[in-house]
Amino acid sequence: EAMLKVSLLPEITPDLVKDLTGSEAARTLLDRLHQRQLLVTRGETARGVYHLHDLLRDFLQNLLAQHFASRELASLREQAATLLHAAGYPDAAIELALQEQAWTLARGLIVQRAEALIAQGRRATLIDWCNALPASECDAWICYWLGVADMADDAAGESRLPRAWASV
């Protein structure tokens, strides 16, 4: 069961494993799989980051969907997204929250990340994430950041920024 949960993480650190699964068993299993070169690789960083091969990750996520009831699975994905954000993986947290349709969580994470995305020139990513939200989650901040992201396109930017002010 621990490995099923771990499959939600794009990069697997010992702390994330312990926080998500509540045990050290998954870390031990990851060590053994890595030593035997069985679809688990270890990053070159000092943090001891593991990566699951895409085949293994897909297999485990299919089992995960079968093993947990939909409500449990939703809760688990939200927990993983929150842990990823806290561990410094904001993009992965947002992707997981959007995938799970945890709209309120996704919106909050997007708003927190928006300024950094603009500064990095990742306007398209911000626009895609914001557009993935339902209209009910597009508050003043989402409209504002969409307007900022669309500033290169005057027409699009001009249509979004007034909506941000109107939402206040």
C-alpha cells in the first residue's frame, strides 16, 4: 500500500515518503528496488531523491485507483499535493491538485506561484493552469494574474484586468 501512495510523488524523498505513508517501509523497499535496478533510480543529489520509471509509476497508479475508494483517493491526492508544496515542489503540487479537481487548493497554490512563474517567463504555464480552473474558482487574483500573463496580447490582457477589479 505504501508504494501505491508513493507513486503520486514525482520525486521521492525520505521525508515525503514518511509524511505520506506514515512508515519507513516504503523507503526500505525503494532502496532494495534501486539496488536491484528494478525501475527505480536515485538522483545525484545529497537529498537521496528517488524516481520511479514511468512504467512502474503507471502500473502503481492503476493499482492505486483500484485499491482505494474515490473519496479516499481524492483525500490522498490532496494530502500529496499539500506535502509536495511544503517540500518545495510547487509545480508538481499544482498539477496534482488540478488532476484531482481539488479546485480550491489548486487556486490557492496557483496564486502563490503566479509571480514566480511570470518572473521565470512561464506565462503559458500560468495561463494553462488558470484556464483549467472552473469559472467558480476564477476570483480577482486569478483574473489579475491572467491579465498580467496576457499583457503581451493587449486585447486579452485588457479583457482580464477589468474583471479582476470587478471581482474585488
